Amino acid sequence: MKETFKAVVVRSDGDETSYALEDYQLGNQSVDEGDTIVKLAYSSMNYKDMLATQHQGGVIRSYPLIPGIDASGEIIETSHPEAKIGEKVINTCSAAGVTHNGGYSQYLKVPYDWLVSLPDGLSEKEAMIYGTAGLTAAYSVDSLLKHGMTVDQQPEILVTGASGGVGSIALAILHKLGFKKISALIRKDYQEQLVKKLGANQVIWPADLEGDKPLNKRRFDFALDTVGGQVAAQAMTFIREWGSMTLCGNAGGSKLETTVLPLILRGVNLLGINSTELDIHYRQELWNKLASDWKVVDRLTYDSVGLDQIEETVEALKAGKHMGRTIIDLQDF
């Protein structure tokens, strides 16, 4: 491998946090600990990655650090007995990009146990079109399936934040599985075409979920929330008896101001989605689904940028104007 390579490094000095493309060398510091070195092909940009570049973003624990919670590439060095040189792997939902150097780099050194094998039927690029967003979407859909959501019943399903990374992939998976009654919650007119293309048969707006009652009109059997905050709190009040709602995001706020009435009077289940702590075997199972029966990558909207071009995507995510997925090509240096 190259002794010096390119990486985006986030630095913090007092009241200022900045990021820039720099020359970097792997060292012995804790942020580079690991038994496996991966030559990276692609990474991706998530809401969490945007926060990592911001002052007091709440993601990075110590500075300086290379951000990027997602990465795909090929193992070039390893001392792990189960790893193989040349093996194609995916890193998502680990400490990379949080307490450990992450994927906005040409090389990644991590413990092999953090990695999953790239499944047959999926390329390194396709894996990053999914990224953590795809894994989280698959986990959310799988959780609802395990709590009674079946195609035979054709239930009414709500997806919030439907034009974002997790929401858009969830829409595509639900549509591929055969669900036809999917409502997509959006905020802007220009998002409507995208969500309908991905499988939503109905578009709803935040105003459609307004109401000051602890229990509102029964509209949905299941909900897949990617936003959190007031949107999640309101959505819960519209779910029918014995329905379930997954929660996986907090872009709309971390507080869930609601009552227990949907839970104790309608038996609604709230299902927390924490993809970071997923068992590695279940994580591999979900990736295998995304490469086969649940493969929807060809229907997803994405753009591709280089390591030196991430600022525009960071600002779009910060302003709430980003749609679909952005992958980062790490091979053009």
C-alpha cells in the first residue's frame, strides 16, 4: 500500500471545527488499530457523516479523525486467521467514523470482526449506494415483517422521511416485496416524483398528521419512521390496533413527546432500530437479502462525488435538501 494517501480529516480547535482533504499515514494510534487493511473503492454520505463535520455535531468523540461510517473495498493486508487477501468486504455500523478512522480515505485499518463479506450479486459500488441507509432500511422492514406485516393482508404502511436515504430504500424494498398501500411523508413538491417512482401509491404532508389528540383517526397498520421528533410522535397516534412502528432516526428531533395511550389502548408496538449493535451474523443476512431477493439498487437515485467534492453534499444534508444517496468514489487519485 502507499505510505502516504489521501483522506478527509476533521479537526477541532476550540469553538471551530473544520474538515479538509489531506495527506495521511497510518499510525499506531488507537484510531488506526486493527488487524486488517482494506484498500477502499467507495464510501457514502449519510446524515451522521454530515454531523461528523459540524462543530458539536455529537458524532466524533476525539479529534483529529477521518469521518465516514460506510466503506467497501478489498483486503490487502491482514493477520486475522479467517480473513483472506483479495476478499471484498463492507464496513458499516461499526466504530469507524466515530471513535476510529473511517471511510473517507483510500485505506482503512480496522478489526476484521467489524467487516462483512461482500455478497455475490453485489458490487462494491452497489454496496455503497445502499450503505448504512440500506442496511437500516432492510432492518426496519424485516422488523415489521416479524411483527405481523404480510403482503397477503396488504396493510396500510406509512414511511416518513421518504425521500431521504433510509426512507427511499425502504420504499423500494416494500414495493419489491409486493406491498401496494404505501403512504410516503414528504415536505417538498419536488420530492413527490421520486417517492412515487420508488413505490409509494400516496403522498402525504406533515399537515396530514397534525392533531392534538392522544389518539387520532386510524389510518395506518404499520409505520417506518426515519425522522423522529414530532413526526414520529404524531404518526404513532394514527396507527391501528396491534400495529407496529419502527424508529431509526432523529433528524426531526430527539424528543418523543407523546402519551402511552397508543400503546395501552391500541397495543401499538414501538420498535427501536439500532443497526450499530446488530449481531454480525444478522448483519450479513441482511446484506445477503439486499444482494438477492431484496435487491433494489437499480431503482435508487444516487450521485457520485470524489473525496474533494463532498462539501456540496454536506451542505445539502445540513439544509434538509438532499435526496436519495451520494456515494464517494475513492479510486480517482
